[in-house]
Amino acid sequence: MSPRRALLTSAIMAVVPTLLFSTYSGKFSTLIILISSILINWPVIRWLDDRQWYREWIKKESK
């Protein structure tokens, strides 16, 4: 994984829960906010991982 992609992934994983917690901490419990952030982050992380896997596979096939 490139450093730029790693930074993007870590920012997504950190920013979403922080925004949810700061916005809804008075209305919902921390557990609900954590579960929500996991549900939001999961498809994004899987998409980034799948793209990386596909790029590596194409590189191996083209050699």
C-alpha cells in the first residue's frame, strides 16, 4: 500500500468516528456511535483493499 493510500485510509478511519461522536454524543450512547462508524468505514476500507489487490494482480499478470 502506498503511503498516500495508507494516510487516506487512516484519516477515514479516524475522522468518521470523531465526527459522529462529537455530533451525536449527547443523543446516543458511545456503543451505538462506534457501531455506526464501523458500518460506515467497512465498505470504504473493503473498497480500498479490493482496488489494491486488483492492482497487484494486474501487475503480476502483465509480467
